Amino acid sequence: MSGFVLKRVLQAAFVLLVVTLFVSYAVRLTGDPAIMLAQGAGSVTEQDLANIRKGLGLDQPFLVQYGAFLRGLLHGDFGKSFMGGTPVAQLIGDALPATLSLAGLSLLLSVLVSVPLGIQAAIHQGKGTDQFIRIISLVGLSFPNFWLAIMLVLLLSITFPLLPPSGWDGPLSLVMPALTMAIILSATNVRLVRTAMLETLSAQYIMVARAKGLSERIVLYKHALRNCAIPLITYIGLQFGNLIGGIVVVEKVFNWPGLGTLAFDAISGRDYPVLQGTVTVLSLIIVLVNLLVDMAYGLVDPRIRSK
């Protein structure tokens, strides 16, 4: 098991290195932060811009800048924001809990909704219940996350003023962003659970379990659902990456004080350190989740540990 874990950790470290290299390069394609900082300062010469770049360390070759970023990263130092001089680690530390709470609640709601619905669809294959659940999931898949977010604001904040429309105004502010993500995630998960359950329910050991007189609940949840665990764990782990990517848009629509909003504002302000740090942390979260998924494989199915 230790060799299996070490192999996955080394793979995760390599992926994170590639991601940080790509992000550090790509972020410099967003524009020149010196021009943004010089706005409102009246007449600015090219020498003034060169002095600003030198003060920010942007006059160095890219590999030198990347090396400095990696050295700081190893010590938990993401640098300071170009715009306010605030340490990036502090900005990320303030925004990270909001993003994790939103992602965690969205995923939890999705699992709580999609697993029972997927099982019911599989049990009633081809019947009215199955058709209804499949149609609802197809409708959910057709909703762009930003459109669904706006519709929820119009419905639950304007037409029926039940929830805060944006920002943080207590726990109720978390409901609409989490609901937006959960609806879209559930639409996909329902179809996955249904397919996995249909395949499992046709297996011979399920017929043997039923022939022994075991209750349908035990057959479904102890035998069938347990053997669906690996494909479900796989997809939910991969889905977390899409969840983090979608959160950037949803957070901006709801003005949610998380990493997505922080990254979006950094792009607008060409704030390299903030954008580098934010994307690196988001990538680290995705890599860690996928690492945990790989380790969960080894616990669920010992045969995978040898691969």
C-alpha cells in the first residue's frame, strides 16, 4: 500500500509542477500590470513603465520569475498583490473557506439527491418513474450555470424575496450558490448512478442474493450500491475539478467572496501574484482530491494497489 501511495503522490507533484509552470506563463498573457498601475497618474513615459516593471520584478526573464515563485511557494509565500501590496497568502486564506464551503455543500446536496433518484430510476427501468427522472436530469443538464444562477436570483430574491441575492449576509447566502451547482451536478450524477445500478442489478450475485430471501433494501444498498462504489468514486472525484471550475462563474454572479471572485478580479486588474496563487491553490485542491480518490480505490478494491 505504501508503494501505491508514494507513486500517486509523485504523480500528483508532477502534475502540480506542470500546472504552476503553465499558469505562470499564461498569466503573463493577460496584459501589462504596469499600465494598470500607471492609470490615473497623468502623463506616463515608457521609462516610468520600465521603472514600475522593475519594482515588480517583471524585468527579469520568465524562468527567473518562475523560479522565484517556486521558492516562495515552497515556503507558503505567494508574494504580494500588485494592486494593494497585501500578501497573496492572506487574500487566499480569507477567500478559501468560502469556496470550500460552497463546493462541499454543493457536492453533498448533489450526492444526497442523485443517489436515491438514480437507484429509483434503475429499479423502475422503462417505467413512468424512470422516464420522469431521466427527463428531469436531461433538463438539468441543459442549464448553463450562469443562467441558472440568474434565474434563481430572479425567483428567490426578487419575485419572492426569500434569500439574499449576493454577497455574504449569513448562512442563507450560501443556499442559492450551492443550489445552482447542486442542480447541475445532480443532473449528471443521476444518469451515472442509474447506469451503474442497472449493470450491477443484472449481475449473477444479485440474483443469488435475492434467491436467498434477502430484503430488497439489503440487496440494493449493501450489495448493489457497494459494488457501484468504484465508478461513482471515480466520477465524483473527476467531477470535483469541474465543480471548482464552475464555481468561478457562479461566485462572480453571486458576488461570493471566494477564490473564484478573487481570481476574476485579479484577471481584470492583471494582478499576476494573486492570479498565480489563486489558480495554484485551486489546482492543488483538485490534485489532492484526485489523490484521495486514487487512495480510496486501494481501500475499496485491493487489486488496484498493485497497479
